[in-house]
Amino acid sequence: MNDTLVIAGGGQAGFSVASKLRKLGDDRPITIICDEISPPYQRPPLSKKYLLGETKKERLFFRPSNWYQENNVDLRLEATLGAISAKSKNVCLKTGEKLEYQKLVLSMGARALTLPEALGGHHRGVYSIRTLSDVDTIKHEFQPGRTLLVVGGGYVGLEAASTANKLGLKVILIEREDRILKRVAAVATSNYFRDLHVSKGVQIHESTSLINLTEKEGRVSGAVLSSGENIGVDFVICGIGIKPNDELAKEAGLDVSDGIIVNNRCQTSDPDILAAGDCASFLYQNNLIRLESVQNAIDQGEAVAETLFGIQSSYKPYPWFWSDQFDVKLQIAGLNSGYDQTFVRKGSRDGGQSVWYYKKGTLIAVDAMNDATSYLIASRLIRNKVSPSAEIVVDSNYNLKSLLN
């Protein structure tokens, strides 16, 4: 009987599965199918330290190449999954090669949404930032004095704008909603980051859509905006969201709903196929969600490994995220979905601030900007299901640590 584990996807989640299994003492053969040219690596530094030239490529890799050989992990780089046959228990690569498996892990992540051709998304000089190859392809564009147009005012777009500004570029960011971060944050957080970017010279245009990109000899040269403006640009970064890579799972007959649906042991509707990371959808507080975060990819990947190893445990997510923009570190604990009240607390550091989210009187999330203390305390309060009153939260002189006793 074939006892091989096949992991489809060489990102954080896929690597975490293999690494955790080896730490547990599992010695079954493991094959990782990775469609990139580089071994598994960290993604968060791509649009920040790596693009700024502050981190070398090799420092992004989770492990040196010899780790895979020494741990009996067959890492297949530049290999793309073409089909999954759950009935026959094999996967087919785009090359036609078939790999049999006893257990299969789908950690295929997600892909960046791109601008449609009708808007000029096919022109040269139009990019998205998702992979190491994306950043290597775009790095040469970041020359002082050039003009960058960022489409989308989410965290990806804002991080790209911050990096470009630091490198001496003129940055114009457009957001079709009436405020940046509208889909993910409260007004107070949006205002904080708008003020931060504008103070550094980033031009932010809210309630502004892209009508189309203009070109010269096939390369983007400008943009027509819904405001009527026609601006000249040297290149464009699109940050309008991501889409889970769940199509092959759906074709294989697995249950899919904006991601591959898994139970609390990370198993799909086929118990021999598990899923983790950005492509996995699971129940959280009675809602199907995907957590697009490094920590979830690690935790869920390790939960998959425990299930494969026979450990009877239930995956319990503790959502937290972060973003670095200019000299501000944003840390987010919890999920703010469905919030009906927010309260702002001034931090002890200059410019520090936290936004506390409540739903029907219960604390559900916090955004902490340069305020690690509030973040750490709020994280524990949320886990312990303790909800301080609004009077306590907004009183910057109140010692929040006393709530943890």
C-alpha cells in the first residue's frame, strides 16, 4: 500500500504540515508540489523589507535546500497540479505525471485578483504583488522620481504605497469605496492610516474608480479616473483582493464555498484529503470563513499534521494579523465582522492608538497601531471572553492589565 503523503502547495501552510510531521517523528515519505521556482519562503517581507533591499532572498527561505533531502521530503519545484482523482487516490501534474497518495493535503493558497483587459490590465507595467517572483519582476520599476498608481486601498495596496514612498517615488492611490480599508476596518482605523499616508506625501483618492489605463507602445502610460482626471503613471500595482485556489478541489467533487470546506480536524468532505491555509474554509462562530494570515497558515498546517499523525485534537483558530506601514506597526486581534460599536483608546507611545470593536456588548476585536500593550491585553481578553466597559477602554489612564487578574 502506498503510504506517501502528497502536499499540493509549497507555501507557509504546506511547509508547516511537513515540518510538524517530522517534529512529531512521522517518517512517511512526503512529496511537496510547489509551482514556484524557490523553496518555501516567508511572504510578509516581500512588499516591505525584501522590496526595500533590506533582506536577501536566502533569508526568506524557511529551510535551506538540504533540509528537504535530509528529512525525506521530495520538494518538486516548478511543478503545477493539473487534476485530483479522489477515487483513484492520485494527482496529475500539468506535465502528465501521476503521483499516488495515501493522504493528500491541499495548501494551494490563493491568487491575486488582476485588472481585466477591458480596463487595460494586460498592458506591460501593470502588476500585482503576491509571490517572490512577482516582486523580483517588479523591483526594477521602483526608481526615485517615478510615479506609481496603486489601485485598491486595502492593506496590500497601502503597504506597497508605503514602500514606494520610502524609495522616493510619487505615489497615487485610488479606492472606489468612500474610505480606505472600508471592508476590513472601522472609520477610526481608516482615518489613522489615511492621515499617516497623506502626511508622508502619498496622494489618496477615495470614492474614485479606474475607468481605464492608457498605453504607449503596449506599456501603461496613464490612467483615466472616475473623477475625470487623466493622470500620467509609470507603472501600476493592483491590490484589489485575492481568490482561493479551490477550482481543482471542486472538480474533484470536494465541498467548496469560497474555499475548500474543512471540519475541525482540517479534513475535507473526503477524509483522506485535508486542507489548510488561504484556500481552506471552515466554521468560526457559526460562519464559514477563510483566514488570510500567516498565523492561521502555520496553526492550521500544524493541525493537519496532528490529524495525520493520529492526534485527536480540534483546530481552534485565534485570529491575529499585522501590517507594517512607514514607522507604524498595526496588530489586529480577533475578527471584527458584525461589529456595532467601536471605541478609541490613546496609546502610551506618541501616535499610538487602538480601536476596540464590540458586538452586542462583547469585545470581538482590536486594531492596535504602535500600541503593543493594548494589543496583547486585548488578545487575552478576547480569548478569555472578558469585555471591559467603554468607560474603561477610552480612559487612557486606566491600567488595562488589571483586567487580566
